[in-house]
Amino acid sequence: MSRILVDPTSERSPGVRQRVARPSSLDGLTVGLLDITKARGDVFLDRLADLLAERGLTVRRYAKPTFTKPAPVDLRHEIATQCDVVIEALAD
Amino acid sequence: MDVDLPDGVTAIVNDHCPTCALVAPVLDALAATGHLAVVREDDDAGLELAWRLGVDTVPTLVRGQGGAEVERIVGWHRGQWESLIGVTGLGADLPDQRPGCGSYVVDPGRASQLAVRFGGSVIRSRRIEVAELEDEIEAAYDRGWSDGLPVVPPTEIRVMRMLDGTTRAPDEIVAVIPPDLVECTVEKVAVNAVLAGCRPEYLPVVLTAVEAACTDEFNAHGLLATTYFSGPVVMVNGPVRQAIGMNSGVNALGQGNRANATIGRALQLVIRNVGGGRPGEVDRATLGNPGKYTFCFAEDEEGSPWEALSVERGLPPGQSAVTLFAGEGVRGVVDQLSRDPESLARSFAACLRTVAHPKLPMAFDAVLVVSPEHGRVFREAGWSKARLREELDSLLLLDGAELIKGAGGMTEGIPEGLAGVQLPKFRPGGLLIVHAGGGAGLFSAIIGGWASGAVGSQPVTREVGT
């Protein structure tokens, strides 16, 4: 279960932290593939996983419980701590 | 508070109360005949009702009418119960009366928990969700809320408890915080006081420190932005010192006392988190000083040979007060041999002259912290604080010839045209004298200031409210 903290700041910055800059190369990085669970998104991600694995990259797979809601904070934290970059697939 | 109280009589009890157990057969019988409803605080619904009614004792009987409470009886009292319920002969085998027990609602620390749980929270700040596997203290670091040391995670319950420390409304504006010039509410100060590790009873002192710091005279913006060493120093006078357990004795300027440590830190965290004042950004200090984590202490008024700092600065004796000073680090004054005030004053003056640079007059204020063993020398000689000031003023009237550029082989100094004049080391009002420290040690301390007066910072004294 997630926990709630009260923001001590002026709230001028977004509550959700900014994304890190894109790396110039994927060499040696761990790539997360996030399936938002829209139909056939997995087909696209399966192919991407194959291509990334052929390049010797570590690939980890994740899925949102439902495409209708933002990813739960626990899932975002899991991806952020386990991966260097993430590819999120939208398909229909 | 909104209460949806059913019409008729409701009895509020809990499972840990002997009086409730005593009257349980009476209540069971009355419930069976429809004369009242029994609500247990051990159930969530019962606890919520007890909280909404502000019940502090069980058993409590309340009569509702049209959704509102019209009558209440606390504890067991046969006559009162019979009158309220309209039935006679209750509990014939029981004593006539028996006081009740404490409600769960008034368990220590429970009120804020229930306020959050049952929707009574007054907190308006944004909520930040932390993942289950995310460490709360690391989450605070990741979001930039820390001064470098771990902070206490500001949960809603902790913030609610902190707000209990003041009578001021959570949405009241305390000050406009530099450098971003953000209006800061009592609530935001409370959140940062939680981060800093304050207890709720420290909050009025923190609020006053924030107010004093964010005045035009004190100039917290310039103090933050300067390349100089200084940061806010918080000096506390009056009965609040004992009330919240501050240290004015052994190691008064050092570590180890929660109130001293966390009040100064809370002020700095407000400037960091609400004002947006962070090192390397608007804070451009070349070196800084460790007091920028926290620098707060109390004056030892009881052991002092003199009137308190706050009294000297115009407040009545016995009034709790905070004085803000823009200070750098602490430097020691060693004099283990002087037993007469003239000699000791000369030692003070010689050391005070070195504040910032021995050749720079009137540019920097200072606080002289006189220890008990040094204070005793002046007490025994009958020297008032004014007498000491007079002596120091005289000793610190410096010859321009010694101060000009190039004098003493040092380029630093004042313009050569001032060679023929005498200049005071400190501007009028620029030397504060306080009394603090442990009983052993013929040492006092100097806290040097920052650019003084209207062009920099002036000390500010404010009364501590509630």
C-alpha cells in the first residue's frame, strides 16, 4: 500500500518529478517495456523485446493493471529503480 | 462538527471501561426495550460517532432530536439516567453513581489520527504519494526536501499533531518567504517543523522565528544570497525556554537538545522548501558554516548578572521572545586569568575587534555570549550590562591610522583619507550581549555578524505568541 506525505514546498514544481534526459546510446542499459494493456500492445512489445535482446540489452517487462488509469505509484517506482530507460507502448 | 445523531438516547461505551462493564446489564435491558441504542467505541462507526460528538468519557448518554444533541450525561448516575431516559428503578443493585473512564477519543495522540481518518483534516497542502517499496526518508531526499540530514516524513497525522501546537489557523499567512517571495501559511511552517523534528509545542517559536526572519530589517533574502558565511541565528528569551525544554546551559551553542536543534533547522527548511532558497542556487555562500543547518539557543536569564536580551531590546520581563541575528560561526574568547572587569573587558574588546577583520570598523555586528564564569567577574564587581557596553565602546574606538589600506602591511582596510579619525568597531546597536553556557570554563564566545544595518541585516526581536 502506498503512503501519503504532505508537500512541504511552495508547490510551484509539479508533484510528479521530471523525467531524466534521454541517453545518447542504449549500450549497457536496462530497458523496461511497459505494456499499458491495450489490445495488441503486447505484440508490438514482444517484437521490440526481441530486437533489443539481439543487441545484447537487458529487457524487463511490466504491465499496467488497466489502460484507463495512470500507472500505480508502486509500478512507477519499480520501473524507476530497476531500469535506465522505459518504452511505453500504446496500441489498438 | 457535522454529527448525524439519531433521535432518542444513544449510549457510548467501550470494552476497556469498568464502569461500562458495571452498567452493561442496565444498558442491555434498555436496548432490548428500545429505550436507547448502545454504541461501542471499539467499532469504527462507534468511534467515529464518539469523535464527532467530542466524547471524552464513557459511558456517555446523549439525547438526539432532529439530528442534533440536546442533552448529555457523563458516567453512571442513577437519578440522572432515569430522568434522561424516563424510566425508574434502573440498576437497583448498583451504587448510586460511578464516574466513567476516558474515551478512546482522548487517548494521547489519537485525536489527530481520528481527524485524518474521519475526514476532519484541515490540511490543504498537496499530497505526495510514496510507493510501498520506496523508503519515506529517501523519498524526501529525492524530492529535495532535506538540508542533507534525514528529515521526519511529513505524514498527515504528524502535520495535524504539529498544528495542535498553535492556536493560529492553518491557513493564516505567516510571512512572505524569500527568495521566491511565497506567501507561507501556518500549515506550511508546520509541515517543515515536522521535517525538522520539532515537537508541536515548539511551533509558536518557529512561527515567530519565520516572521522575524522575513522582515525587511532582518533581510533573509540577502542573508541567503550572500557569499558570506552567515545564516540565521535564533536566540530565545522568556518562559517558553523552560516550557519547551531549551538548553541555555552546558553546550548551549552545541548539539544534543531537541528544541535548540530543531527550531533553527525548521526555519532553514522553511526558507529552503517554501522560499526555494537552496545552496548553489540563490544561496551563494563561498564556505557557509555548520550553523546553517541549525543555530538556535536560549539565554540563561536566571543565572545572568544582567537583564535579558529581549528586555534590553524593549520587551517586558517575562515575555517570551525570539531575537534573530545574521550570524557566522562561533569563535572562542579565552581568558582564564582576569578576575577584574577592566581586564576581562579588554580581552573581550581585543577579540571582538577581529570580527570579519581587525581593520574593518562598523561593517559587521556581533553577539557576545558571556559564560557564567566570566559573568561572575562582572556581577561581583557590580558592573551592569550598560557599564560593560560603555567600556567596550571606549576600547573599540579605533584609530583610523591603524585601519587604512596598507596599515600593518595589509591592503585590506578603509580609505586612506580616514587616517585622522577614530571609528567604532560596531555601529550603534551592533553589539548584542547575552548570557549562556555551562558553569565551568573561563570562556565566552563571539558570533560574528554579516553586513550590518540598513544595507545588510539588523537584529529583529519579536514576541512569541501562541
